[in-house]
Amino acid sequence: MGAPIGRFTATGPGDQVFTVNIERDFRYDPYRDFVVCAHCGWSPSLLTMRRIDAMAWEHLASAHGAERGMSQQEDASFRKARRVVLPLCAVLVVVLLVYLQR
């Protein structure tokens, strides 16, 4: 669907690892995320007030029996971009405030 920005993993029966990906499709509204199971193709409608992480954990536990070793990871490229973009935005805001004070 889109670029994976994070994933939820848990271990199920037989020590098999199951993954639910959080994907962002930049063609639609900004920051519109989709939840997609990498194993069964489950992708719920996100027209709900439920949190994405709660839906992902519930799916892993109920559909795959994966309740051990739960972890949540953020994609490295998004983590790195956040470390670069936030300071640049802060500097830009300071420069604009100084410029507008004149």
C-alpha cells in the first residue's frame, strides 16, 4: 500500500514471529496510515476511533495466537529524518522570528 514506517512483532506458537506493518501512503492525506498484516493480508478499515497499536496487538493475539515477545519498532529512515528535520525547523522558526522583529 505504502511505505512501511513501523511494525509490531510478536512470537506465536512454534516460535514463529508474526508482523503487522504500519504503512503510510503519501498519495492521500498527509499522515494517513494503514495497518497491514504481513502474514494473512489483514487490513482493517481505519474509519474507527480505535488506536492503531491496539488493533495491531489484538490482531496478532487473536488471529495468530502471538502473545509472547511483543515489540514495536519504528522504521530507521523515519527515525533519522525526524532527527534532522526537527532541528532544521527549529532554526527556521528562530530565523523567521528574528527577521520579523526588525
